[in-house]
Amino acid sequence: MRHTLFPLLLLLVAACGPRYGMRVPDKLVAKLPYESRIELLEAENDLALAIDRVDEANNETSRARDAIRRARARLKAAKDEEDRAPDEASREVARLAIDEAEARVTYLRAKQRLNVSLREVEELALRCAFARFELARLLAARKAKVEGSEKLQPERFESQVSECENETQKEREALAEDTAQEKTAREAWEVKKEALAKKTFDARASPYVENL
């Protein structure tokens, strides 16, 4: 299935924009002998894995969006529970539930900011994989002495790969702040969750406590 869809995926990547989009003409690759095409499998698999990582990053963003929606609903329910509480003990539990729900929303929003940043990095990494694939196609064409391949300069394709990988590395390093904020928010939420769990005796049985 992956190899059946691969030409379509290549078109998708190429259509995303001009950055790191220098390509080897398909008519040159079409002239490659079978043994040369086999040599492209590693770069092709690398590109397919990069596409998978972008898909997973998109899925994680969607899951977090749904989790935020549920968390906001839980917060509203906790506030309603406080208003309906018949006694002080019930109000105390409701207030703890509100604290937990607010911390949960804060954490999930921090997680979503990190998810979005990670998705952008994976999209850039996909461009790098595409650039590596094009370099592999060019080298295979030149190795097979395909007519016309001598007009393309490997140095330009190598530079495209290098520049993209350097940019990706910088973008990954820039994730440190979002990662730290996500960790801090999660730890704060876990403290509130534990406080609520203790008040309701058992986190596993409590109707107020829900794991992500």
C-alpha cells in the first residue's frame, strides 16, 4: 500500500511549497535500470517514515483538541456541582474538582502548544526527507550515466539537504521552552489531581478523577 501511494505522496510533498523543493526530472528517473531503482528504496522508506511522523503529529494535535474540549466540559460540570452542593464537605470536594479541572485545561493547552510546534518541525523534517530522496535519485541517475543527469549539480542538492537539516535541528532545539512549560503544567495538574483523589479516597474509583 505504501509503495502504491508513493507517487501521490511525492506530489503532495512537492505541492507544499518551494522551500527545499528542488527536484530531479521524472523523465531521468524513468530511465533508471531496475538495479538502480532498488538503491532508492532506503531513501524512499525514509521519506515514507517522515510522512508517517507528520500524520501522527496531526493525530496527536486532534486528540489534544478533543481532550481540551472534554476538560472544559468537566470544568463547567465541577462549577455546577459546587453550586448544587448540599453541605460544606460536598462544596470542598467540588472546589477541589474545579482546581483539578482548571489545572487540566492549563496543562492540555500547554501540551497543545507543544504539539503544534512538534507538528511544524515534523513537516520541516518531511521536506528534508524529500530533499534526501531527490539527492538519492540524482546520484543514482548519474551513477547509471542516464543522459541529461550530467547537467544537474549534486552540490546544489547536497546543499539543499544540509540547509534543511540545519534548520530542522534549530527548530527542534527551539522546542525546549514549550517542552518545559508542558512539563511544569503537567506536574501542577498532577498535584491537583492527587489532592482530589485523596479527598475522594481512591483515584481509580472516584467519579471526579479521570486520567488522560
